[in-house]
Amino acid sequence: MAGVSNLTAAQLASGYARGELSPVEVARALLERIDAWEPRINALYRLHRDAALAQARAAEARFRAGEALGPLDGVPLTIKENIATRGDPAPIGTRANDDAPAAADDAPPAARVREAGAVILGKTTMPDYGMLSSGLSSLHGVTRNPWRPDRNTSGSSSGAAAAAVAGYGPLHIGTDIGGSVRLPATHCGLFALKPSLGRVPIHPPYMGRVAGPMTRSVEDAALLLDVIARPDARDFMSLPPPAQSCCNGLDTLEPKQVRIGFISAMQVGLAVHPEVRAAAQAAATALAAAGCAVEPVRSFLTEEMLDGVCRFFEARSHNDLMQLSEGRRSRVLPFVAEWCTWRAAAFSGRDVVQAYSQVMAMREAAVAATARHDFLLSPTSPILAYEAELPAPGNDPRNALPHIAFTVPYNMSEQPAASINWSYSADGLPIGVQVIGRRFDDAGVLRLCRLIEKLRPPQRDWPEPG
């Protein structure tokens, strides 16, 4: 089926309903595409070839009987490795867990898409413990950016991003605790939503950790969010389900009623690359020309806040590392082991509490920054995609996270934030912009991103396997 990899979830659902497309033929076509791409990009941890075809046959039978389960029935997708799926191990990206047992049950996002009849093609790669904005893993190896295989996908939802660009189906689920769906989205030219904390039930829940859609279009992300936002009692931090579909009103935003604060630089962490700054400014200018009230906003983030969240992450990961036997610790990616040990090994209880207090200060400042505006707009990452083999830009485990200054505050503040591609660098690398909404306004973020999707410059064709 020529061109099936470029069909959206909405187009597939419509084609199935009209009998013009076959879930089985679509699944077979995508499996062939995976075979063509996978040796070059290494996006998948596990490929469920037989199970996916069985799920596609079941979906096709439901359509023939007039008993389709909904808009995701028969639609292919991938799920990040750390989201438990029944029968699959979840080693969290590290060789220290290469003998992890198979999960007995689906985690909430996986359970919801399985109930909806989606075809689960496989599980995508991630770096060790999800604590790198990179496609490098001691277990999975190097995941590469399909736009340019010598470039990094970023992470930690690295395989999900590579799979989306390569056309392994229209829908992909990642996780994000500091930028892990948005950073891959900006470096891979995708749309990704980090929902409000609790919007998408997960298990186990944790401060700042969310699951969210990674797609080529805003509409597809809304379709997926509708399903994975359904309730699950296992997440004691979950929000009540949305009152209406996230797809409702995607095109109804009135620009003249929208107030946007534009943050062009965070003033901490890495300096903003000139091409990234120019792309963000162009997006702000286009929104203003469309009628939005756009005004510059000064950064709310301080060096102390960013260092506080870094120290908190280091302490958390050091605790995980110390629970491993010495033999298992030796299998963790050396960069990650040094990152979470070099100062956290000497932290006192006071040090950890002080770091946590800076996390709370960051949270308060992020929420306050949005108080005068409906949305904030900023770059997603200050840099362009860096070398594929590196665990972090700069390759310094003692300064591993200076590039997350634009993304991590909104994990801590629980606000919805999305990255959407705007344009490309002079040498063809994607550049995204970030949209941040008030707490719980996931639908509003989707609507503004849909407007940006209409305003942005012409987009490049998706890459094809060589």
C-alpha cells in the first residue's frame, strides 16, 4: 500500500469505516517499512509482528460486522519501553535490567489503547532510566534521527520520535519528566504534548512524570489523548476525565481573544542557538499577525532553580543506582552512573530538602509566569540536534542537563506544554517551538498548536529509507 506511512490516524479511521482501507494491509505495509528503516535508526526495542497482525485481523472483522470500537480501532501505534505492556519486559533502557521479567499487566496508557482496538506494533527504545535527553542506551544502543542518522533524536522518548518520523504508524506514546516527549519532538520535527500532570493516568505515578502523544499532527495527538486520558484507579494523582473530546473545537480558537507571553531566552542553561531564536521569533510574529496579543516576557527561571531540579533528579537516580548489586551497577551506562554519583553520593538530607525547595520555587514561578497570559510561547530546546552517539550535548556528566531549561519547569508546575515543528535550520534540521498553557488547559494548548500548524511555513517531506 503505497503512501500508507503518511496517512494520519484520522485518515486511517475514515478509510476503515468506508471499507477503502484494510487494517491488515495497513499493518503489513508498516511492518515492511519498519524492516526497511530499522537497521538504520534502531527505534524499536521489541517488534510484535505476529501479535500486530492478529490485532489487525480482529479489527478488520469488527469493521466488517459494523462493530468498530472507536476512532483508534485498527490504527497502528508504538508504546515507549518503560510503559508496561502485558507480556513484555520493561528494563527502563538499562543493561542493568536486561533480565527484567515480563509485565503481568498493561500500564494505564497501554490498557486504554488496547481496549480501543489499536494495533500495537511494538515497544520503542529509551536511554538508561530515561534520564538522558539522548538516544543512547547501554541496553538498546544508539537510536538515530531519520532526518539525519548522524544526529541525535534527543530523549528520553527517543525511539518513539524516530518511529514517528520514519512512518511506523501515526501514533506513538512517550513519557516526559523533564522534556522527554518535547525535546525529541523539536529535534525530529514532530508534535508532542506533555499533558497536565494526571491528565493521562500512569502507573506508577511520580512528581512531574506524564505520558503523552507523539505524532505528526495535532489532530492525531488529540485523538490519542481522548483515549489515554480515560480513568484508571491505579493512578492516585489522576485528574477527572475531560468533559468533552479533545478533538472538539480544534479549529475554533479566536486569535484576537488570545494573550501570549513570549519567552525568547531562559537566561540559564545553554545559550539559544541563533537559528532556534529566529524560528521562535518568527512564530511569535506570525501569531501576532494573526491577531493574537503577543508580548515579550522575561525569564522566571534562576540558576538556583535549575540546579535544584538537577540535584533532585541526581539524588533520585543515585538512590535507584545504590539499590542495585555491584554487578548490576557496572552495567549502567557510565555517563549516567557518574552523573548521578559525582555529587549526590555526598548529599545530606538537608541538601535534598534544599533541592526540593528549589523545585517548588520553580513550580510557583512557572505558574505565576502564565497568570497574565493565556499561553506562553518559547523555544523547546535552545540547541539543534547534536551528534547521535553522545549521551548529552557537551558530553559532560557533571553538567548533563543545561539544555532542559525551557521544558522542565512545566513538569514541576503540572502545566500542559507541547512542542510543534515550526521550520528547519540551514542544513535541514527541524526546529520546534513550545506552547505552554495554564494548568488543566490541555485543550487550549491543542487549539493554539493547531493554529500554529496552519500559520507555519511549508513543511519538508518526511524522510524515506535509503
